[in-house]
Amino acid sequence: MARPGKGKSGGYRTLILFRQGDRAIFAFGFAQNAQANISKAELALLKDAATEALGWDGEELDRLVASGALVEIEHEHED
């Protein structure tokens, strides 16, 4: 992800948990100048988080949004 005025090389890395046609959940982000990449331990944690988060049903997602644990960002479709 590009940083304003810096381009992609000075930007951020973002990790998104994604299931096509269903949901995308922002999981982690960091500036490339602060960290080159994620560690093997971080990757293992993110894989576990993805398994859990992508298994949540609509009711669980609604509960997490209502509690403030997650923030929903709605996408407006252009017709």
C-alpha cells in the first residue's frame, strides 16, 4: 500500500483475511521501513486467526461489531 508522497517502496504492508465472495477482514499492517516482513511465528498466528475469523457466521460478526471488537466498513456499489 503506497504511503502519500512516498510510493509503494516507502509504503505499508497490509495483511487481509479474505474469502472470495464473502468477506475481507483487515488483520495486520506495518510500515515497510519499520519491519521488512512478518516472522514465521507471526505467520502461524495469522493462519490461526484466519481459520477462526473466516469461520464466523453472520450472527457472530454482528455480535463482534456491536461490541466494538470489529469495525465494519461498508462498500458502496456503483451501478
